[in-house]
Amino acid sequence: MRFDLFTLYLLAVGTLVLSAALTYWELRARSQRRAELRLLTASYLLLATGCAIGGLRGLLPGVIGAAMGNLVIVSGYLLLLNAVALFSRRRHVRVSIALWAGLAFAWLVGGARLEATLWSYLGGIPIVVASALTTWEMIRARALRPLRARRLVVAILAVHSLFYAARVVVLPLLVARYGAPALAFAGMLTMYEGVLYSVGLPMALLSMIREEAHRQLLESSSTDFLTGLGNRRWFFDQGERLLRARDGQGSAAPASLLAFDLDHFKAINDQHGHAAGDAVLQIFADTARATLGPDAAVARIGGEEFVALLPGFGHGVARDLGRVLAARFAAAVPQDPRTPGIAATVSIGVAEQDAGQGVGGTNLGELLSAADCALYLAKARGRNRIETAAPTAIPAAVPTHTAPTLVIAG
């Protein structure tokens, strides 16, 4: 099926208006990304308006139709650039003003003599620049990198940028050689690509925004609100995944688990209030993250109970990290303005899964049970200390303990 140029203009206008309506509807349903969605809606409406003016430019006197159509279309691209940049809390106001003002000046000065050149070639330069910057903004948006739909958005933006760059650079050469038929073919091809762009990009952006919202929902369901650490559900999902990944690689490296219990936490709540107790929990979480590093799976699994899985580390290294963490925590609490002068310590149990003692060793539940047994022993022996269960591949049972390691806190 073949469409004439005016029909393609109508298709582009219709798809852009529909995209604006869908994006606006999404805006009403999202508490986040509202500013980005507003700019996207406005950009689609401007692009639709510009296409409508461009399709009817022959009905307007002089160069008014072509100039207005080109300027409005470029305005839509510039709003789109700023909408995508806003995903990373950036803006391109100065660049946008400069591109639009330069194009307006070109039409004002040379529009009467160079209408065809400006409409067919030079008017596309701001579109190339804006599209290239939009592609770059999507590539460098760190918050969006985990999203699969982002790659589709980047691909659509990159293809569109290259298409318009070819139109600006190559089309004049083709027209010089083949004449008006080349220009007419390029016009039809531009509108076909524009229709696909007006459908593909908005749908890809909406898919990406919905994927981000879904991802945030999953994260919130597996995150402890107070500390920002993972919760019990997250720990078992993440921990089992880490252990399976290690076993799947045939690695003989051990994995250690630390179980933590803040000493006399109820007394802190009773004497200093729940706000101070919450602050103590947050201080411990922050200290654990900073001490154990990004590869550790750290979670809050109960009121004052925390766990940390350290893949690739034996119980000796885990015990040393536990001692450092305990000392830093005991020093940080009384110095924090939220908990001045409060003394806080932690008891720690350590267990190791030794992959060398059998494929997979124990599972995560058995490893946690062994670390809990060591933790209970630490609390029974006076708290503020570390107890270590020997490396084992046996199921949950009372482990054999090495000599206790005291924690010197404060």
C-alpha cells in the first residue's frame, strides 16, 4: 500500500496526538516522573502541530507555513531533549534556546530566498543536534541502565539521528545528481520514517517508565524501609542466587555468613525512646554497608537482627570484618547527633559454607542456622563478642566452636 505525502502527514499527526494522550494518561497514574511525562506530552503535541502546519504550508502565504512548521517541529524535538535529560536531573536550556534562535534567524534573514533549502536541508540541522543529544542523554542515564526497554529507546533515537544526519549531508548531493525525483523520494521516505518514529519512540519510553515503576515496586517489597537494607525475603532470594552462581562456576571458594544481634536494644528503646532506637539501627546498617563492601548481601531480618552473606570469603576474613564492623559501630553511635552518649554494641555469629566439602555444601537456611547457633553462644557468653562455627557441610545443628574472639568496642 502506498500513501501520498499529505496522508503521511496526517498519519504522523494522528500518531503523535495519540502518543500525547497515552503519555498524559500515564502521567495521571504515576507519582514519579511527572515532570518528564509532562514534557514528553508537550513535545508530542508540538511535533503534531508542526507536522500539521508543514502539511498545510502551501495554503499559507509566503514562507510563513514552512518557517512556522519547521520552528514548531524543532521546538518539539528540543522539549523531547529536555524531557529525556530530566530523567537524570539535567537540562539543556541554553543549547535549546541557541538552536531555536539560530533557526529563527535563518528563516528571518534567508527565508524568502532560501525557502526550499531551509525546509529540505538546513532546517534539519537542529533536529540532528537535538536528536543526537537526546540519544546521548539516554545512553548516559545511570538510573535507567538496568532497564531493558532503555536499549530500545536508544536504538530508536540513534537511528532517527543518523537518518536526519544523512538527510542533511547526503540529500543535497543526491538532488544535485538526480534532481527533483530524489527530493520527492526523500520527502516520502522522511515521512515514513517519521510515522514509525512517532509510534515507536513514545511506546518505548512508556514501556521504559512502566518497567522502572515495576522495578521500584519489587525493590520496595524486598527492602527494609527504616534502614534501606534488604529484608528477609530479599536476603534469601539474593543469597541463594549468589550461592548458586558460585556453585555453577565450579568454584571451590568458601562463603561465610555473619549473624548480628544488637545488644540490649530493648533497653535503648526504653531509656532513650524509639527515635533513638531507630537511629541506632540506621547507624548499624550504614556501618555494615561501608565495612562489608558492595559484594556482601546485607539484610535486616528482624527487629535488631541483621545478617550478611560474604561470597568468596572464609570464616577467618569474615571474623576480621565482623570485628572491624563491631568496633566502628560502637564508636559511631555515641558520636552521632541523633544518639549522643548512647553505648551500643553487637554480638556476632559466623558460619562458613565450605564448597570443598561437597557440591554446594549446605544451603543458605542451614548456613544461617549455624551462624545463629554461634550468635546465641556469643550472647550467652556475655555479648559484645564474636563466636565462630567451624567450616562445615553438615545440616543445621549445634556447631563445633573455635575459641571465642572478643570484640573490643569503644
